[in-house]
Amino acid sequence: MFGALLAGAFAGFAIAMPVGVIAVLIIETGMVGGLRRGAAAGAGAATVDLLYCALALGVGGILKGLLAVALAPLQLLSGAFLISIGVRGLVALRTATKLDSTRADVRAIGSVRQLYLRFIGLTAMNPATILYFLALAVGLPGLGDDPRNAVAFTVGAASASLSWQLLLGAAGAAAGRLLPERIVVGTRIAGQFLIIAFGLRIALGAIVAPV
């Protein structure tokens, strides 16, 4: 059981630590909205990791068949959505700069609960997250057969993911509070272009994928 918990922790860090679009958005949310909103964004992403991990262990075989059919359309939709997020972010930054309020951002508007739910949606449709847990379901056959090991693995993965996502949110909040305004704005602009690049990569990957 301890081995399953440890394996889950490694799996959780493996999906959370690589710098991807969700990590960029969590950091930016912390920079714009502060610690509470950064933590809410991170908690939303970690919630999806928890749900996907449980789903992968419980119905891995069925999940594999379903996602094999829906993966390409999902990639196209996700890529287009991420591109739109980056473009809207650039427009919002330009407007905010003109209004001399560069820390305002439409994505930071709303309650902490709304932000949490927003990041659940963003992470749930992220192909990287789906593919990772699909591979997990295929690569760990039989782990879900033992309920105790399955629970331990899921708790380990969720705890590792949550700790890392909260760290990203806190780092973004600290950067937004301590860094000069010009550096904050420049970092956020670079983040929008990175999000657009992620979206293009995902969409093009679906278009040129071999049939």
C-alpha cells in the first residue's frame, strides 16, 4: 500500500511539474489576482488530476477505447480554445495598459469558487492531461483491482499534484506583488504567446497526425 502511495506521488509530480499551458495560467492567475486566486486555480487543476487518476484506474480499458475515437477532435477543439485564450489575454493586456490598470484581467474577475471551476474546465480539456492518465491506465494494469492500492495511488497522485499547483499559484502571487510593474506586464505578455504556441502545437498535431 505504501508502494502504491509513493508511485502515485511520483505520477502526480510527473503530470504537474512540466511547464505547460495550465502551469502558465496558474502562475499568471496568481500574479493578477493574488494568493487566494492562484491557490484556487491550482486546486482546480489538481481536482481534475484526482478525478482522471481515479477514472484511469477504474475504467482504463473502456476509457482507452473511447478516447482513441475522440482524441483528434478534442485536440482540435482544445488547440483552438487555447489560442483564443492567448489572443484574449493579449487584447486584455493592451486594453488594461491603455487604462493604466495592467493588473486587471478578465480571467481574474469573479469569485474564488468561479475561478476554481474555470480551471477544472481548462484542465479537463487539456489533451496532455488526458493522454497522461490514459497512458497511466494502460501502463498500470491490475492496480485498480486492489481497492486499497488504487485509493493509495490516487491519494498520492492528487496530493503531489495539489502541492505543486499551489506552489505555482503562490510563486505567481509573490512575483505579482514583488516584481516591478514593467516586468510583470512583460512576463504576462510572454505567457500569452506561450499559450498561443501551445494551442497551435496541439491543433497542428491533430491535423498532421497519421491516420
